[in-house]
Amino acid sequence: MVTEETIGAIFDCDDIGSIIEIVEREQLSQEETDEVANEVFRRAISNFESPANYTPEDYFSHPLVKMAVKKETTELYSYLNATNYDHLNSLADRYETGLRAYMNEEPELAVFILLSVQDGMMTWLCRHLNVDTDEHGYYSIDRKKSILAEEYRTEVVDGERIESPFDTGDVVQNLDAIYDHRNEIMHGGPNATFDMNIASVCALLIIATFEVIFEYRDIEPVRIPKEMMMPDF
């Protein structure tokens, strides 16, 4: 059984090398390593404060979060590149640019581009689900947020939407705060913050959104080595 001391020690690491040393020293099995990684990941994106109460010094971009973003990149990027849905396909190059900025730790550029990609994915989802627009022909941010939360919490089985058996984790729990940051950034608010923690959350929000739109995929993503799909980060 993995101890809280081990989990805490890995959570405090700021590089992958230190994490590997702890895993080897404690002789953690693959199952135990996955358990620790999931818990560290959960803690790294939990207690996410709204813009007015957000203190950048209290947060950091955990290396396991960055690894999770890189891990999910190939499948999502390959799908955006190959899909016959023109709107989603048009986001592929933009997503690559945003990820490059993220991996190069350029949070300002990464945040703007990744938010744009996620918003584009949500616009496509709303259209695909025949969601009504507002009087100006747009989908409001609140509407997109509620659609994402509802779709993420549920799944379709035999034509019927049911509660998902999987833990939706802190993504939905922190959705209000995440969108508050989005609005503060995109509307030039005084509490807009650009750091790698915010950039990580934006990247994770895209991955969560992809999990939703993947349910309505027109093709299966091709699993090929990342280096064949995207420039090396």
C-alpha cells in the first residue's frame, strides 16, 4: 500500500528524475505507480481558485501534469488532422502551435491559443448537438460550459444517456473557476493571470473536451508515434 508520505514526496517533486528516484527507492509496482500518479495529478489541479483569489505563487505546473498533456497529444492531434468535420479539422494546426508554446513554457501564447481551440471545439459540439444559439447567433459561454459539464458527466449507451461510471474528477468540479479565468483573460480583466499552471489547466480542459467530442467521432484516430505526427517538442 502506498503511504501518504510517498505521495506527498512525489507531489513535491519538480522534475521527472526526482520522481523516478522515489519510485525506484520505494520499489513501487506499476499499479502503485499509477495510483500515485493519479492522486498527484488530482491534487495538482484541485483547489483551483477564481481569478480574484488566485495567487500564482501558491501553484506550480507539476511535471506529471505536463507528461499527461504530452501523452494525450498524439491521439487528439491525429483526429483533428484526419476528421472529415471541417470545423474540427481547421483546429489542428492551431492546436499544434498552442502545444509547442506550452512545451516551450510560453504561457501567454499557450493560454490564448489553447483557449481558442477549446472554444472552437465547444462551438462544434453545440452545433453537432443542435443546441439553440442566442439572439445574435452565438453560443454563450455559460451555455457551452453547461453542455460540457453535462456531456462529461454522462455517456450514451444503446441510444440512452446515462451517468458515466467513470470519475469525472476535478475537471468538472473546477469548471466554474476555469471559465472565470477564461473570461478574465479573454475580456482583459484586471485579474487575468498567465502562468504555466493556467496553461496546464487550459491544456487539460482541451483533453476533457476531446473526451466528449470523441463520443461523436466520425473516424477512429490513428495511433502512430508522436514524432511522425508532430514536430518534436
